[in-house]
Amino acid sequence: MDGLEKTKKAALRLLAYRPRSESELRSRLAQKRMPAESIESVMEELRRGGMLDDARFAKLYALSRIQSRTFGKDRVKRELMQRGLSGAVVENAMESIADIDDGSVAEETARKKLATMKGLTPEAKKRRLHGTLMRRGFSSTVIFKVLDGLLGAGSDEGL
């Protein structure tokens, strides 16, 4: 099997496992020590065939992370950038999820976490919820609104 065929087979195998950005696929093929000229040829062929589209990948990835993993928009944006996508592609993907309310996603995440916190002090609950929401990429503004709504300022609601 020649270098081009081997590279194409490896690329298709990687894309069958999960969608990838162009940068990710190029990097993975290089890690497998595929010839650079074969990588570029295969990348062009995959783009022409519609199997490699950074804009589509970014939109689907952003929607998936927000809906199924309950991550905040800040984290989604950071992850897209880490996947080697251009700023314009990332911004376009973020616009496609602009109508999703970060506050409701954060509240749902916090409610699920709060249900597992039996027997903790209110301060410990608040601290842990804050940490969880920060790691999931929600803004401080959203976090404080959610914490005030769930734990209330001085009330025992949700505790």
C-alpha cells in the first residue's frame, strides 16, 4: 500500500471514530508519521468530499457540549480554540448557540450537583457549587445568579 492510500485509510479511520477539525486530523496523521505531501493531498480530498468542514464541526461541537455535557459557553469557546480552529470559525459557532441560555444550563447543572450534597453546611455547598460551575466554564455573573437563586441570600431554600 502506498503512502497516499495509507494516509487516506488512517484519516478515514480517525474520522469514523469521531468528527475532528482539520488541525486535529492533520496533527494526528503527522503523529502517525504519514508523509506530509500525502497528508495535504488527503486533507484536500476530504474537504472537497465534504467530510472535513471546520465550520460545521465547530457548530456541532459547540451545540453538543452545551446540551449534553452542560458546559458553559466560555469553556466551549476555549475548547474550540484548543482544537486549532480559527477565530472566525469559533465566533461563528458561538453565534449559532447564542440563543441557548447559559443561566438555565448552569442552574440545571447546579441542581443536579446540589442533590448529591446531603449533610454539608450551606457554605460548603455554595463553595462546591461555585467550583463545579467555574470548571464547567460558566461566567462569574451567571454563577452568582444561579447560587443566589438556588441557595438564596440567607434563606435555606435548596439546602
